[in-house]
Amino acid sequence: DITISWANTYQRTSLEDSAPSTINRKLRAVTQMFNWAVRTELLKTSPLQHLQRLQQSPQRELRALTRREVQALMSASTKETRGLWSLFLDTGMRKAEVSSLSWKEVDLDRQVITIEASKSKNKKPRIIPMTKRVLQVLQARRRRAKKAQEELVFPRVEGHSNFYEGCLKVFKRCCAWAGIKGVTIHSLRRSFAVRMLELGASPGVVQRLLGHSTANLTLEVYAKVNTVDLRG
């Protein structure tokens, strides 16, 4: 059933909720599967060999949220998603790390989160201390998880069983309500790094908390203090 017509319809309908780059990436994975099938002689030709990718806008440089934007985001969010944004803002964890975070990686007594090497982008484990806010969020979720016998800390986001799609949709909606523009969910991770550096944490410490391979990468990618924040 996969044809150029199907792919074009998918592109058009998906633009309502997804960026062109995301749609291109998903269809590229399907195209690569068909290319493999052709190479192994399972298929004579790929049904998507002439598919045109959607035009993508130049990738904008990610920025951190200002303090006022963080307050506005929280005000526009439900209690559940405020806890989720707090986890991103206070730990610097990646989407993939939060989506797969299980309770065995959360130590409420020691107040630390352990990211296993298999889940870390640089394939190295790291330990992230909890802030008081994160501790309260996780304690509340733990009580609910025990009743529901859930292994994941965030098995769903406001009813969305797919964490990735749910997280992105809810974040986009909350930002729209709060009037926040030019940010993505990854901006919360950048916000964590900028706040840490503003508070005087060394690049090496921020590097370890973020799971970067080198401190230079931390500085190159994240160490740009928001001038809007400095003005208030």
C-alpha cells in the first residue's frame, strides 16, 4: 500500500503537527528500508525512489528560555506537565533519557538519578543530583506509579501513550498559550546548562551533568547567556 501518492498524503497531513525535517526523517527511514530490499533483491524497485523531500527552513540556533518565559510556560501548563518541564529544566536530561527513565534509575533516598550507559548518547553512565523541586515531582509520581504498577517514570504525557509525540505536542501547545516563540523541547536542556553556567558552575561540571564528551562541546553549544535574562 506504500506508494508515492501515500507518501505525498502523509507529508501533507503531517505538516499540521510536525516540522518538515521530522517528516523527512521518518520517510527517509522508510525509503532506506526499501533501498535495502532492492539491494537484497527482495524488490525490483523502490516505490519511493522518486519521492521529493519537503523543503526545510534553515535550522535556527536553539536558545534557552528566559526566566520570564519559564514562568509563563509553567503558568500555561497543567500540574502534570509542570513536573515534566521541571525535570528537563533541573536535570538537563535529553528527551530519549526522560522517555525511557525507569524507577530503577531513580534513587529517592540518595536523591540522585542514574542515566545508564546504554541510554546515554556518549555511552557513558552519569549521575544527576535532584533539586528539591525534582525530588517533590518524583515522589508524587512514585506514589501514583506504585498504585498503577508502572515501571516508567513517565509512561504517558497528558493521555498521550507515545511520549515523544505527546511531549512535543503538549510543549508546543503550552508555548503557544504562553506566547513563547523560537524554542523547542530541547531548549529546556539548554536552559539548564545556561543557568548552571550563570550560577558559576564550571564547564567540566556542566559537561558531566549533560553527558557531553568534552567541556569544549559544552561551551561551544550552550555557553551563550541570554542578554534578555541579564536585563531582568
